[in-house]
Amino acid sequence: MESHCPLCQSTDLERYFKNKDSDYFICTQCELVFAPVEYHLSNIQEKHRYDLHQNNPKDLHYRQFLSKAFNPVLKHISPNAIGLDFGSGPNPTLSVMFSERGYHVDLFDKFYANDTSIFNNYYDFITLTEVAEHFDKPGFELDRLFSMLNDDGILSIMTSMLNSDTNFEYWHYKNDPTHICFFSQTTMNYLASKWGAKIRFYGGDVVLFFK
């Protein structure tokens, strides 16, 4: 049995699902669903999977996919806003979409753009697209990122969220071994309450937190 929730540190956990590939627990406090550490890939294994990604800024279908996060942020930022694309991946694309609109966006990725100086900066908006589900310490990572926002800043998270219709046994999202934690709207609302942030959901996989 896992000892505590990696998001809220609660010890009130229940087994959520188990199969031959992994074991999953749910926190009864924040409702994060997560895989224990023993099922996490090594950094080498994780990077190998990311190296296989073929997404790039010229891929119109990928741009359309990212627009689910891009468009809501664009509506809420001023013309001189400065952003951070956290977990930008091997072929940064969201930052290109913002730069085409005149915005400066820094990059961070632990494998491809590991510039830790960004943690000394403050931003008007921070985007995490298909990143949060990879965090082995989501509480630490998300608290740190929210603290890096300027007043009235926006944290955008794009991740497939669990809901009442999700059949976890057959849910494709869990089958990627780099996906080790899963959020629901309840989990996101927990974060908003903790941070004192306003929150807005866009569909089933995008949420904006307003500082």
C-alpha cells in the first residue's frame, strides 16, 4: 500500500485499480489517481519514449490539438504578457504559436530544454500541455509553478481528466507508462481552493487557474 498522496500528502488512500502492468491508488481527499513509484519508468526509459514523438510546429493537426489550450489562454492575456511553456518537449510548438502572435515564451523541459534559471523568473502565463500526468511529485511541481506567476497570472493545464463516465480499465490514457497521475475536476478544484485561485474548465481536458 502506498503511504501518501503525491499531490496533497494525505494518507487516506484506497486501491483504485490493478492490472498486470500497474497498481493504482486514489486519494480520498483530493481524488488524485496515481501509480506507485515502483511502476514509474526510469529517466532513460521515459526519454526514449519522448524521442519517438514526431509532433512539430508544421503539423496542422497537432496545432489544432494544442489550440484547445492555446485559445483560452490567448483570450485572457495582455499584448505584452510573457509566458513559459513547461514541458515543451522535443519539438516545441505551443511556444511557436504564441510567438506568432507576438508573445515571448520561455521553454523548460527536463530532457530537451533543461534551463533551471527559469525557476527564478515570474510569468504572466504558464502552460502545461500533456505534462501534469507525467509528474512523480505533482504537489511540489504544481505549487512551484503557481508560485512563479505574477499577480493576475494564468496557469493552464491540459491533461485528460477522469470523470464519472471514464471506464478506467479500458481508458487508453493510462496505457502510456509515462502517465502516472490522473486528475479529475474535483482534483483541480482542490488545487484552486489551496491556491486561492479562480478556476475555469474548457471541455474535458483543459483548465485555467487565475492567480
